[in-house]
Amino acid sequence: MEVYAGLAGIPVVKSSISYIDGEKGVLEYRGIPIEELAKNSNFLETSYLLVFGKLPSKEEYEKFVSDVKDNLFLDRSIIQFLKDIPPETHPMKVLQSIIPVLSAFDENKEVLDEKHHYSALVNLLGKVPTILATWKRIKEGKEIVMPDPSLDYGENFLYMISGRKPDKLEGRIFDRCLILHAEHTINASTFTAIVVVSTLADFYSAVSSAVGSLSGRLHGGANERVYYMLNELKHINDIEGYVDQKLSRKERIMGFGHRVYKTYDPRAKIIKEMLDQILSLKGNNELVRIATELEKIVLDRLKGKKIYPNIDFYSGILYSLLGIPVEFYTPVFAMARISGWIAHCKEYIRENKLFRPTQIYDGGHNIRYLPLEKR
Ligand code: SDX
């Protein structure tokens, strides 16, 4: 018997939600290539596809959007909760702590049936963007901007964080980012979510636990660290020296590498294209120049190990151009991944098999207790 470090390459579940070919750089949601969805779909339609396994009819789509929009507004007690949290709390911690509290308002919270799945989905999709935007405004000491149900999903978030209605391109680009971040087979945070529901805990507990897992710098937390790294490089005019020093210390360069992709992450490609689109309007950006040079150097050093940019490498620069503050990059990732987490929870719960792996014990046996005075 051997330990499989990080369960690398070990299947723990059968799933039909998404598919990755790491060698070819292919990602499909329910069999549809991510490039098709990013071009033609929107985040709520893609969320429906992920959770229910098919693209919605017009009626199904309109009902789903309306159910999400019915959940955009926060109860006064939730706003007070946000006002009472220490302002220096990281928004991922705010999200992780407040999501279980949202179940208090869900009359389907007791029984883990289809009604619970659906109400958790529309409740979280509706409220999480409002929670993040409200938290940002409270932290900045600015007036809270109420959701505007007349806006599309992505547009509404950009409006609530800034108080300014985004232009159509910004809203469309942000919505596409949400599509790209929605789902990615059994990544660490999705695995966390299905481990939690395997005990028959509810979907709010599963999503809150997944937020905790996503916050780590080896996972969703990388997008924030990439931004800090690029800003640090702005003052160092020796990117090669920086890369060689990190590699000589066996340190990971944030935004590069992936457990599955051994080629360019297809999502990173789409994000880079959208970045170029926005830059054509907003003019050149120092961070893009640095990122492009850094990418070239890292590829040169690590191509042999098949290490390429992943989704987190360019996303932060794009978010900064959309007016999203750096500490909200990973929370935006979480906001999108709610659909993927709930899709997998819904799918896994049918297995109804408790996750309880084993270990290889390498400690002692029958050791005598030694009283304190004799130690
Ligand atoms: C996400 O799983 C998903 O699908 C995640 C995600 C999703 O949508 O859910 O795609 C989102 O989390 C993207 C990844 C974001 N994380 C980062 O950008 C952090 C930096 N990346 C690395 O930490 C790393 O690439 C991982 C964690 C992403 C994957 O690491 P693995 O598969 O555990 O591989 P490893 O750490 O064992 O590295 C293998 C080799 C090592 O060299 P050797 O010891 O064999 O000589 O590759 C090297 C590593 O040193 N390596 C890197 C590197 N990533 C791997 N070296 C420098 N910089 C890196 N970023």
C-alpha cells in the first residue's frame, strides 16, 4: 500500500459536469468547449448548464434568472453583520463566515432534496455578489449601492462596487470571466465541497468550506499574489534575475503551472484576448508589459517541465482594469465557482458514499503514559 501525494492522478468520483484534456489544453462544460460558451453564453445560462446538465429553454432560463434576481437583496441583519466585522478582514474570510448564515433565510435548509439544491443555488448566486460589493463599500466608508435587477449579472456586480453603471463591453468581459471561472472538474475546492456533502452536511456548509480551500495561494489565492508580484516587479528592472532567484530557491512562481494542464490553460488564453480588447480602449498598461516579459522568461526556464500560465496569471490585471480591488480577485473567483461547487454537490450526493480514506500508520504502539513530574 502506498500514499498518493495530493491524490495526484487518482480518480475519486465519476462526473459528467466538465472535462479537461491537460495535454491538449481542452476544457468542456457538459461537453461544450469553453471557447464556445465564453463567446456565446452568459454566466447564469452556463450556471444552469453546469447544474442541470443541459442548456435551458427560454422559459427555464427566464425563470432561473428571475429566481436569482429575487435573491439579490440582503436582509438588514446581514448588512449589520457586515458592518460589525473588523474592516481589515479579508473578503474571502468574510465570505466563508457569512455563507452558512445565509441558510437561516432558506426554508429548504433542513432536507437535502432537490428543493434545497435549487434554493441554495439561487440564494448564493443572488447574494454573494451583493455581499462582496456591500463589504467593499462599507470598508471604503462609502454609501452601499443596492443591486439593480435591470442589469445583467456581471454588470450588476461592477455597478454595486463602483456606483457607476459599467459600459456594455466591461459588463460582457466580466461576465465572460465568471464563465471561465465557473467549473474545473475535481480541483481542491470542489473536492472539499463533495467531501463535506458526503457526510450529508448541507450545501451552505459545503460552499463555505470550499471558499476556505479556494483561498489558498496554490489554488484561487494565486490571482491576488500574481498582482502583488507584478507590482513588485515594476520596481525591479531585472525580471530574469527575479525568476532565476525564485527557481534557485525552489519557490513557485504564482500564476504558472497546473496539476492537470501541461500546456497553456485555455482559460488564460481567453482572458489574455479580453485583456488586449480592453487595452485597445484604455491604452497600454505597465503590468501587461511586465507580465508578458515574465511569461516569456518563465516559459524559457520551465517549458521542459511543461509549466505554462494558468487562469490566475492575467485575470488580476483584467480585474484591476474593471475597477475591482486586488483583495476581491479571489472572492470573484469564488462567486463564479459557486455553480461548479453546487453542480458537483448535487451530482455527488446521488453516490451518497461518505469520504473516509485510510492512512499508513508509521507511529509507535503501546507506549506507557509518563506522569508530568517524571518528564
Ligand atoms: C488554480 O486544480 C485546478 O483545476 C485549479 C484551478 C481551478 O480552476 O480550480 O485551475 C485554479 O488553482 C490554478 C493554479 C493556481 N496556483 C498557482 O498559480 C500557484 C503556483 N502553481 C504551483 O504551486 C503548482 O503549479 C500547482 C500547485 C498549481 C500544481 O502543482 P503540482 O501539480 O502539485 O506540482 P508540483 O508542485 O509537485 O510541481 C511539479 C514540479 C516541481 O519541480 P520539481 O520539484 O519536480 O523539480 O514543477 C515545479 C515544481 O517546483 N513547479 C513550479 C511551479 N509549478 C510547478 N516551479 C515554479 N513555479 C511554479 N508555479
